[in-house]
Amino acid sequence: MNKTLYEQGIEKGIEIARREILREDLVERFGPLSPNAEERLQAMTLQEMKALRTALRQSQSLRDLGLDK
């Protein structure tokens, strides 16, 4: 089913909001993100962000999450 531009815009807005909330959670837990971590976060799909949010609870570092070297 084709989505209207309005529906696509709503989905994009939700994705942006989820990404920002996840970013805030990461910064709160690990401190400022490196440019590499920021880039990887920005490139994530919604499914990847959901998995990252789950993994965040058990991780000890950004490296554990695959966001930093």
C-alpha cells in the first residue's frame, strides 16, 4: 500500500524523535558521542535502533554496542 506524503512525513518525524531519544540515552550513560558514534547512529534503521535500545541496558561501553572503535 502506498503511503501519502503526510504519512511518510509522520513516519520520518517519529524516526527522528526516536533517534534523538536514543542519542540522549547514550550520552547520559556514556558521555558525549564521538563523531564516529554519531555517524553510525544517524545511519541506523528503525529496526537497528530498536535493537540498540535493548542492547543498551546490558552494555558497558559504546564499543560493546558497535558504535565506537
